[in-house]
Amino acid sequence: MKLSKLYANNTTSLELERYESSKRSQYGKVRGHYRWDLAKVWFRTTNDNFFKIYGFNFVPRGKLHEEAREFVWTRANQ
């Protein structure tokens, strides 16, 4: 399901969790953390704070960058 449809249809928390679960599976893990979750945090914090939290640098690339940015910004503007 596309993100825009999730928000247009009064999404339940279960539907949102399924969407996020599919993204976690799609992008896999790095250093024991899901790339999807890291990308969401990356958009909400500074690089310095990200490093303090996780102990490594991370920059989401390509489709992950676009999808995580849309997800974070859409949630912030609700």
C-alpha cells in the first residue's frame, strides 16, 4: 500500500505497523538496526546526535532516502 493511500484513508495503527514492517523487511539491517528505522531517526536528528546514539554514521540512499523522508514529513504535517 502506498503511503499517500495510508493517510488518505484514515489509517489504523495496525495498517501503519504493517506498512513499516514491510519497509523493515525490504531494506534489511545494518549493524543490528533496521535501515528503515535508522533512516527515520536520521531525518529527525543531527548527524552528531545520530552518532552519539548509534556510534556510527549513516546516510540513507536512493529509494530508502525518498520513502523515509516522505514518511517522516507526512507524519510531521498531520
